[in-house]
Amino acid sequence: VQLVESGGGLVQPGGSLRLSCAASGFTFSSYAMNWFRQTPGKAREFVAAITRGGADSFTADSVKGRFAISRDNTNNTVDLQMNSLKPEDTGVYYCQAVGEGRNYWGQGTQVTVSS
């Protein structure tokens, strides 16, 4: 099983980034997919979720209206479009797969929002 995040980097406040998570080794369409983030000294924080088929999605209040999650069950990817980024969005972003009584995590990708 592998979840590989990409797309992180350094961006100025107000900018945008698109994160992607490529999944392999399990039946992707049978798993709900989530994005979390973490900063040093803090607990991992929920950011966004999308159901197995992609019909429903949810975002944390802190990112609502700025971030959007989407998935492609053909290519086994889940993306996080992040707009109007703020310094407090800085952190390591992780994707998580949940389903069939299991959950898997990626290694994370660093997002830094700074001028």
C-alpha cells in the first residue's frame, strides 16, 4: 500500500497550491479519502474529506470556501486545491485512506505560506 503526496512548496499569502495524493496497493474506490495537516507541537488537524464515490465532500471550518477536495477513481488520486492561502495554513499535509476496517497514511508534503 502506498499513498504519495506531492505539490507542496513555498507560496506567498493569498496564493494557491494544488496537492495531489497518488494511491496504490488497495481498492481506491472502496476507501473514503481525507486530508489532514500538522504543525510542530500540535495535533494532526482534519482539513477535508471525500466519500468513496466522490459525491460528497467536507471541509474544516478553518478552510471552508478556500480549499476543495476532489478525487479521480480512474487514476487513483485525490487532490486538495488550496486558494487564498494564509500563513496559518503552513504545515505538513497528509492524505489518509479509510475503508474496509483499515486506514493508511502518506508520508506528507510540506506547505509553507510566507512572504
